[in-house]
Amino acid sequence: MKRILGILAIASVTVFMASQSFAAVLVVLTRGDAAYKDGTVWRPLAKGQTIREGTMVMTGVNSRAVLNIDNHMLTVKPLTTIKVLRNSFTKSSSDTVIGLKNGSVNARVKRIGTLRTRFNIVTPVATSSVRGTEQNTSNGPAFGTQIQVPVGLVNGSNPSGTNRNVGGRSLFNLKPGHQRPDPLLGDLRKGVTPPLNPPNITGDEQTGLELFGDQLVDNFDDGLDFYDNNVGGTASVTLDLQWPVLP
């Protein structure tokens, strides 16, 4: 009986270890200055080594590191600090959470059969959920959190309850101190909206408008109020509209 119980105990441990053995963060590439935090000490990050859940990784100028996280690829770009907040893998699910303190990362997350995959990138102001897709995420104190998705669809959210699906040419941009992100197509709209100026302004006024146009217009009920001499008159406009083709 004792022998049978011993065999069952060993089998249980073996099954448990097999189910957890695939949970690993493997360093597949380093370039330039890349380091990981071992306790309280920063050590050089080397190709071929594995790092544990809870480990911080940092890259320097013109440096990067590529991590294989349960067969998902995470590229840590220059001047970036991340932390592996969670990394678990079982027969039925894969669960990874990466904390992005500052800088930029690229995540390529695969769909593995019927395996439930959860791969989140968390910044101080927002969270993105990646599944079977590719995502670029950046975070910094000046511009906040930006999420751009070259392939697939990603959900971006924040603690205030805002949820946005990001894909194609849309951009999730949540600035510091803001409750809601900018319009998803805001950058695309700025790129196709030409400035329209009155025809009878001076060269100095034209230069001032090009440098400070948004600030000047925002201070008046009507942007044309800035030009004291622009009273009445007619204007003509020729537009060549080229609408972008969205995927």
C-alpha cells in the first residue's frame, strides 16, 4: 500500500511539473546594453538565459532585448523598463502580464489551438489585451500610453472604465491626467486635414499662424478674429481630397 501511495505521489508531482514546465521567459536576443534585476542587483542580460516571474528588464540607448514568453515574442525596445508581473502556463491556459514602466515594446502573441491565452501589457494609466495579434505599446510621462496594432485587434482600457478596440490605422493615445483617450483616428485625421488660411495676410502673420496656429485660434471664438484687417471679402479654395483606404 505504501508503495502504491508513493508511486501516486511521484506521478502527481511529475504531472504538475510537466504542466508548469512550459511557463518560461527565455532570452533569445540582446543587443547593446540590456540588464535584469536579480534581487537588488542589476546584472547583464544574456542570450539563452531564462528569467523568473517578477523579474525587471531594462535596455539602454540603441539597445534591445527579445524575450520568448511561452512561445510569444516580446521585443523590448531602447530605453525601456519592464517587469514580468505574471507568467503561468497549464494544459488549458496561458496567462502573462507584462508591466511597462517606460519606453516601448512590441508583442507578437500566437493562438495555440484551443488554449485560453491571456497576454496583457499594463502601464501606469492603461491596460491592453493581446490575443493572436501584434501590438506596439509605448508609455512615457510626457505623452502617456500609446497602443498601435499592425496586425489584428487589441482592446485598450483604463481604470476609469474606458474600453476601446484598436486595430488598423487607429491609435489608442491616453495622455497623463486624462480620463479618456484621444479619438482613435485623431492622428489620421490630422494627416489628411490641410490648413486653410485667408489669402490677404502678411508674411509675418503667415509665419505666426504656422508656428502657433492652434494656440492662436483656441483663444478666439472665430479663428479669423486674429486678423484685425480681415473684414468682409471673398475667398476661394481648391481641394484635392484623397481618402485613405482603411483595412
